[in-house]
Amino acid sequence: MTKKASTISVYGKVQGVGFRYHTHKKAQEFNIVGFVKNKPDGSVYIEAQGDEIDLATFIDWCKVGPSWSRVINTKTQTIPLFNTIGFHIK
């Protein structure tokens, strides 16, 4: 399988709704490594790496998020592979 890495910026009602916690759970489910953190502008920023298909599925989930969030927009960008273990909430 081909590994890929991406940044995902998620905009909308995504802070204060458990978005990071659920992103962490989904990352573990799809064997994604990286991190998620809140940004001062109210968005959520994710760096994620995994097998190409798993990463695509994870990104698709990020475009929707947990049921009580309201994702308005996402921006993804491919980045170089990075070295990390696990998925962390920052």
C-alpha cells in the first residue's frame, strides 16, 4: 500500500463540539498517525498520514465530522511523509 500525508483544515462549527476527540477516534480506527489541534480562527487543523485508501476515507469523514458539528468547508493539501507514532490531540 502507498502511504500518503495530508494537512486538513476544517472550518465551521468545529470547536467545542468534541471534534478533536472524535477525529482522534477515527484516526485510530483507520490507522492514521499525526495530530489534530484547534486554531485561533475557530478552525481545526489536522496533519494525517496513512495508507492512501485509509487516508482518503479519513479525509471524507473530516468533511462531515461528528453529528453535532457543522462543517462548512475543508481544505486539504498533500505534504511530505513525516515520522511520528500514533495520533495526538494538541
